[in-house]
Amino acid sequence: MKENDPRPIPRLRHVKPGQHVMLAHEAKLRKLICTDDKYGYFDGLKACLCTEVRTGLMQFGDGAGWRVKEPA
């Protein structure tokens, strides 16, 4: 992939249960509780795994695609 190639969009399917993420349409940090084949479950919220997430807490590259940034 070249540096100027567009990146794929980070989605909820890239997040593992127990990790924190911010959905693209929200400004609230949420912890993913669990997932099934189609949905991710948060406290009081069910979201499709194709829901976009904000890139601020995500990192891309190194052959691993999108993933949640590990705390420093």
C-alpha cells in the first residue's frame, strides 16, 4: 500500500470485547462488552459491527489493519 492510498474505514468489527472505542457519530467513550455475528454490545447500546468508529483511538498499519491503540 502506498502512502497516498486511501485507508479503509475503521469499524466496530476491528474492536475486541473489553476495549474502549468512540463511535463515529458520538463523543462518548464506550467499552465493548461482547459481540456476536452481526452486533457489538455496550452498556445500553447495540451497534452493527459495520458501524464506523473514530480514528483517534485506533491505529492502522504494520500488516495488522485497524486495531485499538494500546495505552502507553
